[in-house]
Amino acid sequence: MLSLILKQTNWSIIGAVFGFVIGFFIKIYIIDIVGLADWGKYVIAQTFSSFSETVLSIGIPFVIIKFIPGFVENNISKASRLSSIFLKYALLAGGFFITIIYFSSDLVNQYVYNDISGLDWILFVMCIHVPISMLFGVVISLYRSVLRIKEIVIYGTLISVTLRAILTLIIFQFFDNIVHFIYVEIFTQILVLFILLYLFNKSEFSLFVKSNFKEVINDDILVDYGKKMFFNSIIAFISGWALSFIISITLSSEDVGAYNILLSLAGLMTFLLINLNKVFAPAISKLYQESNFLELNRLYKKTTFFINILTIPLAIIIVIFADEILELYTNDMLNYREYLFFMLIGGVFSLAAGSSGTFMVMAGLEKKNLFIQIIRASMIIILSLFLIPLYGMRSVVILYVSFMFLVNAIQLLYIYRFIKISPFSRELILLLLITVFGMYFAVNQEYNFGILHFIFIPIIVYLLYFGLMFNSVRRLIRELR
């Protein structure tokens, strides 16, 4: 099981690394043309669009991952009908939403965002993403449910990211409006969506069959689970994006853009974990249903160590080259240097919790995870509304890191109490102790780097970690054979 999960995860890692690297340079390229303020408007519109998509999706992607694998094995015709229903719903609900937002984007801008110049049209164009992303979410969840991660990476990431980057480089030779970047994203996503739909329909099972919404509505098990996951996803989104939203209505668009950049860099701490979870989620559900807790515990420990040994050295490297990385965007980003350090350090130690959130959702602890997210969202909203107007970005970063720790700690307590498993192993604890010293050195170093340093220092950092953890890494590699 470990070998299968990590081999499938390798495809996700390849896609995630490729997507981040290309996206990293494209973001620098665009911000250099449109400016940090216009990038902030793009982020504001993206947050609004993503929240709308989360609400309208009503937990369908989670339902697919939870139930479709079982139907594929035992009742393929039902899997086909349910998939068709979910696709039709995404198309109808998304189309209705676009119609509404077309006539109300100026009102949203006026009453929610205090009438930011030019935001109303950006909001509408960004919201065209909603039905496309809903359809994309259904298709990607179907691929995940049958463990077809390779196709997701090839078409959903490699081709999509490459095409988007090429079109962006060409189009922004002639335009300097951030809306044109949204046009590129929409075109690319539609093209890839059609490819994925065609391939899945051809190789797995038909997605375009006669179906009736009543088959879902009358299935109490599907509906009850969908309700749980709908509320979980809404609350999780609010708790995760509340800071970004409150920043957008209390601080400048420059701060919004800067915070988005900081989140992107800090997100490197979790992008491997996120891609592991895409493969790990169905496995957790399967092992939990079989009551195979010994295997669950072993997988939890091994996968957590695997993610940490690959990710933590990257955090050290980012901290070492922080000034050089931030200056790539704009010199103004150097004002946010200390905030980046704090978010990266928080992200490193949050990694010790591994796939805690996925375990909660896939191992029968959905209600408890919902309770955690409700508390988090409520406290973040209350504290941020009070603190951000007084202390600005400093309070934003402190709240971000503090609640990340709080949520991970509570999730681990629940998982251990009800399932009796944890991510902590001797190897992981030793790795974290080494990282304390490594992070201290990285934060406090001051050196003028040359070109060769950007090649050799990352290699040296990874060699040091793998050398110090040699026996643990060797055992993990043996299990993958």
C-alpha cells in the first residue's frame, strides 16, 4: 500500500513542482507588468470566485472520492449515472451563477469591497471560472477515485500550465491589463477540461448517460455525507480565506498582493502534502472501513516522514535566499521579509501533523473536524476584524501561524483519541530537532550570493539532511521497491 500510494504521489509531486516553478516565474512576469496593486485586485476577485465555487459545489467532490470507488467495483452503471448527475448539476448551477453575477458585480464591488476602481469587471470575468472549475472539480475527483493520478498531472498540470505560460508571455507583449490573464486561464481550463472528459469517458466509464437527479436526492447516505462535507468545505474555506477577505476590505490592494505572494511561498511547505492527500484520501477511507488500524498507523508515520524529509530542506533554502526571491517580484516585498520567515517556520512544524485533516474527513470524524473549523473560522473573523485595522500585516501573519498550529494540534488529539494512531516517529522527531538548528542558521545568515551559490547551496542542504537521516531514508527507499 505504501509503495502504491507514494508511486502515485510521485506523479502529483512532479505536477506540483512543475506547476509551482512555472507559476512562480509567470507571477513575477505579470506583477512586473501590471503592478502589485492590480495583482491584489486579481487576488480579491479570485477569493470571491473560489468561495462561490465552494458554496455551489455542495460537497460533491468529496462524495465522489468517498463513494465512486466502491460503485466502480460493484455497480459500474450507478457510478456512471451519478457522475452524469454531478456534471449536469455543475453546469446548471454554474451557469445560473454567472447570469446573476453579470448583473450584480458592480453592487458586490460597491458594498463589499468599498468600490475599488475597476474591480467590478474583474469580478465578473473571474466568476466565469466558477462553472468551469465546478466541472473540473467533478472530473478531477473521478480521476482520483480510480487512482488515475498520471492523467491529472499530464493534462491537468503539465499541458495546462505550459499552455497558460506560453499564452501569457505572448499576450502580455501587447497588453498590460490583468483581465487578459484571466482570459488565458479560462481558455486553458476549458481546453483541458474537454480533454480530460473525453479520455475518462473513453477509458473508464461513460459520463454521458441518461440520469435523474432523484437518484441522488433519494439516497440518504449520499445526501447525509454530502451535507457534512458541504459544511466542512464552507467552514474550512472561511477559516482558511477569512484573513485574505478581511485584508481586502481593510488594507490596501498592495498588501493584498503581497500577502498572496507570501502565501504562495509559504505554500511550498504544504504542496507536497496536498498532493499526497489526493492519493491518500481513498486509501484512508478503504483501510478505515476494513478496520485495518495497524496499516493506517504505519502509513501515517511513513508518509509524514516522507513529506517532511523532502519539504523541510526546501524551507531552509527559501529562508537562505529570501531577499533574492522577494526582490524578483518587486523591491517593496523586502518590507515583508520577516513575515515570510515566520510563516515558513510555522509551516515547517505544521508539517509534523501530516495528513491530519484528510484523516479526520475520511475516517469518520467529519463532524469533529467541522467543529474544529467552525471554532477556527469564528475566532479568526472576530480577532482579525479587531486586530488587522490596528496592527496591519503583523497581526495577519501571527493569526495565520497561530491558528495553523491550533487546528493541527486539535486534529491530532482527536485522531489519537478515537483511532489510536499518530504521525510521530523517532525519525520525524529527530528530523524536527535538526531543523531547529538549520532554521536558526538560515534566518541569521547575511551573505551576498553569486550565481553558483544558487546551484550548490540547495544541493548541499539536501545532502546534509539525507546524510544525517541516512538510515531512515534508506529504510523508506527499501519499502518502495
